[in-house]
Amino acid sequence: MEIDEYFSQTKRINEQLTRIADRTARMALAKSAHTDNPEFVELMKEHQLTQKNIELHKQLIESYPELDI
């Protein structure tokens, strides 16, 4: 994996996670962040984005062992 590709992908994922966090916070303030709210349930299904970030980090480490991350 190239470093530019890593940063590009992680930037996109982090932007998505930020949007999800903002929406979830608004729902919490409106007391609608619960499993009866289909929008909230859909947002919670996006948890795989965090796992994708972890996988990208592992790929970067494997590609650049000299970085000693």
C-alpha cells in the first residue's frame, strides 16, 4: 500500500465517521438515539468503518516495516 493511498482512504473514512458521530449526537440530544429509530440503527451498522481503518493501518505497517509504527 502506498502512503498516499493510505491517507486518502483513512481521510474518507474519518470524514464519514465524523458525520456519523455528528448525526448520532443530534439524535442523542433529541432523545431519538435508540433502536426504535431506523435511522439510528442504520448509523450503528456503519461500525465496520472503524475496522476498515484498523485494516488499513495494518496494511501500511506491513508495507513499510522501516517506519517501526
